[in-house]
Amino acid sequence: MWLILLVIFVIGLLALWYAYRTYGWVMAFQVDNPRVKDLSEIIHKGAMAFLDREYRWLAPFVLVVAILLIWKLTLATALSFVLGAICSAASGYFGMQVATRANGRTSFAATQGMNQALQVAFKGGSVMGMTVVGVGVLGVVLCYVIFPDPAIITGFGFGASSIALFARVGGGIYTKAADVGADLVGKVEAGIPEDDPRNPATIADNVGDNVGDIAGMGADLFESYVNSIIAAMAVGAVFHGQAGLLFPLVLAALGIVAAIIGTLVVRVREGGNPQKALRYATFLTGAVVILGALLLCRYMLGSMNIFYAVVSGVVVGVLIGWVTEVYTSADYRFVKNVANATETGPATTILSGIALGMNSAVVPVIMICAATLISYYFGGMYGIACSAVGMLSITGITLSVDAYGPIADNAGGIAEMAELPHHVREITDHLDSVGNTTAAMGKGLAIGSAALTALSLFSAYAASVGLKSINLVDPYVMVGLFIGGVLPFLFSALTIEAVGRAAQAMIEEVRRQFREIPGIMEGTGRPEYEKCVAISTGAALHEMIIPGLMAIIVPILVGLFLGAEALGGLLGGSIVTGVMLAVFMANAGGAWDNAKKYIETGTHGGKGSPQHAAAVVGDTVGDPFKDTSGPSLNILIKLMSVVALVLAPLFS
């Protein structure tokens, strides 16, 4: 056993070493344009300042929860919780460091061609991807070596989940307050292009891309990654002993090696399609994981049953990403239908996007059901848990591809603000449009993995409290089911309202600056970018508290007052409605965004037309859907499940 743990630990270190070497490669790329350097530095400082403040706000919360865990459970669980929180925060911090350094370098690299710009942006994203999987595996192994009890290791997942929820909600509110303010006043009212330096909210908008889609997505997938491993270890220890406990860790380590191989093959010819290069890397990584899992199951478990569960997770993860692309990419008819709806105004644009989002939930849910049934048939509850680990074993490459998106988006903004040549903006726009699709695919994978991870945690909770079945006729269970079902709606309402309030303050500030600062529209007056950054920062930190605490407190109250079985009902209700609502919001928002970008290519009247104005309204409505509420629901359902699992001794 110790030799296996040592090998896994070394592979975790390999991931961090690879991330460090890649970071060095990105930093060695020289930028000779002073304006690009300055803009990149402003965005870097704004993003890191927000992260510093957010972590300072969260430190007392972590301390209080740790004290409560010592009081009600054990010191070991509390220490595990703190380690999980630190690892989650560290992953976001290091990922943000390199992403905000890679954006300007990607802009300047675009002067040398498409492949060079793709290399810089993707390598910047791969630092985030490899850091998350490296820290995740090292953290879980370290926890297990110090506290060789799966029940205690669940505290690590609790710490990761807590930080992830606040990072996702806070980052989502920050980025969308800035984005909505910049779009409505800049594009619709003032009629200036996106990322125009005359727009006071443009710096906050670019900072927000990193805060939401780098730190937020990184924390989200880190939490899914470690919780899927922990849940599989907990269930595996019960049904398969030591081999079942170690198998998820070995599979995760295999995924790291596969992801490193995948990152090495990302290349594109001038005039080629970066999307194909990124898709090939993802498919190659998945193929290596499947081949490795075949050997692991044969020689480690002595049975091929779990192999089929792992394959179902990997295949469904990749397929959900592809289905998300179909519904959110302008290359397919669904987004084009939304663009067609702009011909008759904003109302039909909104209706078309809502219908698309609802329709898009059907296929992913069927796929999740298929993965659940296949994995359960071959491996029982342990099969479901290993299916989730299989889906998330390719996190290294999927997060690398996903983090590439906001880097490319920032690169386009910097190219616009620095007034780089038109061909540079064409390259960054192309990379950005690919980044929008990869971001949508990443959100699809995050939702699918959240569903399977939550089911795994639910299984571990049921085993922990001795629930063999849940009686739906029991009124306590039914009440728990309804409470769980409504929580994702309440959570979404709170986060959307938070974005609305912050956006109103941002809009008023941008209007004030256009009105009072002379020379802004002529380009001779400098906007007060700092005030817009301060509005987003303050709103994000204050508004993230209530949704975050709700996710922790409600399951505790239900467990204490209604019992373990009612809490099981709550978890079931939240998983069902949370997954469907998350898919709906993520895909509707992604479709509105890409319909707007499709029109900006010159179709349906192009930029400045009434159709474009209708598309901007749709995109603005979709912003909190796809970047705040939708992604945060993933963490909500997992956090409630892990809270139930950690505190199971209090409810049983």
C-alpha cells in the first residue's frame, strides 16, 4: 500500500513541477509593447487584490467552522477541513497569478500568428489545470497518510467545497456586475465597441473574467475532483477493502499523466481551427485514461466490472461537453435560431434562449441517468462513485482548455484597448470565440460531474447513517424532498438579485462618468476605472455571504430537526432540480452570448443594428445565468451532500 501511495504522491508532485515549468515558459515570453504591459499589470493587480480581500474575509469563517468541528466531531476532522480550504484557495491563487500574466502575452503573441497566441493562452490555462489536479491528489494522499480513516478525509472535501462556493458566487457577482454595466451603458447607450478604453467599466470587466472563470471555475472543479475521489474511497473501503480505497487515487494519478500527454499535442497551423486542436487533446487524454483503467481494473481489482463504470463516466463527460457545444456554438442551428429571433426584438430573443436552455437539459440528464445505471449495474454504489472519478480524471486537460478561454478573452480586450493592428484583433477574436465554446463545454462537464459526485457523496452518506432505502411516503422525507427541490431556486434568486443590485450601482457610476468627466467620448479624458473595480469588489464580497451560509446551515437544520432520512430527501431533491436548473441556465446564457457574437460577424445587420441591440439585451440577461447562478448550483448540491456526509455522526 505504501509503495502505491508513494507513486501517487510523486505523480502529484510531477503535476506541480509541470505547472511550474509551464509557468516559467509563459513568463519568459517577452512583451515589447508598453501599453500592453501596463494594461496587463492593471488587470493583474485588480484580480489579485480581489482574491486577497476575499480570502481575508473567508479566513474567520474557516476558523469558526474548524472550532465547531473540534467541538462536535474531532480535531482530525477540523484539521482535514482546514487543509482542504487551504488547498482550494492555493489552487485558485496560483491559477490567477499565471492567467493574469498570460493575457497580455497572448495579445502580443498574436502579432506573431495564431499558433503562437494559442500556445501562450493554452499554456497559461494548463498551469491552472495541472495545479488543481496536483494539489488535489497531494492533499488527499497527505490527509490519508496522516488520518488513515475515510470518514476524517471527508473534512478535506468540506473545506474545498466551502471555499469553492464562496469563490464561485463572489467571482460570478463580480464579473457579471461589471459585464452588465459595461454592455448596457457602453454598447447600448453610448454605442461604443466592447473593451473600448473609453468605457469606465472595461477594466473591471476584464478583471472579472479572471475572478469568475479562472478562480471560480478552478475552485469548482477542484472541489468536484477531490470530493469524487473521497466519496469513492469511503464507499470502496466498505465494499472492497484496501484495493477499493486506493483505486480512485490511482485512477486520478493516471489522469494526471494522461493530461500531461494531452497538453503536449496542442498545435494549430496558421489559418487552422484551434477548436480542433483542443478537442483532439481532450479526446486523447480520455483515451489514455480508458486504456490505463483497463489495466488497473484487471490487475488491481481483479475484475472488469468497475472498468465499465469508469468508461461510462469518461464517455458521458466528453459527450456532455460535445452536446453543450452543439447547443451553445454558432456553428449549429440552435444559436442561429436565437440570432434569427433578434429580427423581432428583445422579447423573442429572450423567449428563444429560454426555450433552448430548457430543451438542452434533456440530453445531458439522459446521459447522466445512463452513466448512473450502467455504473450501478456493474459496480453498485462503488461503480457510481468510480464513474464520477472517471469523468473527473480528465480534469487536468478539461480545466486547461477551460482556463484558456478567459485568457483569450482578456487578450482580445487588451488588444482593443492597446489599439493593436486589426489582424491581431482578428486572431484574438477567433481565439475568444473558441474560448466561449470551450467555456460552455467546461460548464457542461462541471454540471455532469457535479451530478455524479453528488450521487457518490449521497451514497457515502446513506452508508454512513445506515440508510438502505428512503421511504417517500414518510411525511418527513417528503418535506425534506420539497425543501431540497426549492433550494436551488432560492439560491439562484439570491445570486441573480445580487448581480442586479451590483449592476445597477455599476450602471449609475458609468453613466455618471460619461456625464461628468469631460473628453471621455473623444478619448482625451481618462475614465475612473478604479471606482468601477471598487463597486464590483464590494458587491461581490457582501453579496456572497447569505447564499454561501444557506448551503451549509439548511442541511444541518434538516438533519437535526427532521432526521437522517429527511436529510436524504433534501439531498435527492436538490440534486434533481439543481442539475436541471444549472444546465438550463448555463446553456441559455451561452447561446445568448454566442448569438450576439454571431451577429457581430456581420449577419442580421451586424454591429450597431436593432438586431444587435436585441442580442445584447439577451446576452445581458444570460450573463448571470451562465456565469453566476448556473455554475454556483454545481457547488450548492455538492456542498450540501458533503456537509451531510461530514456531520453524519450527528444525525444517525
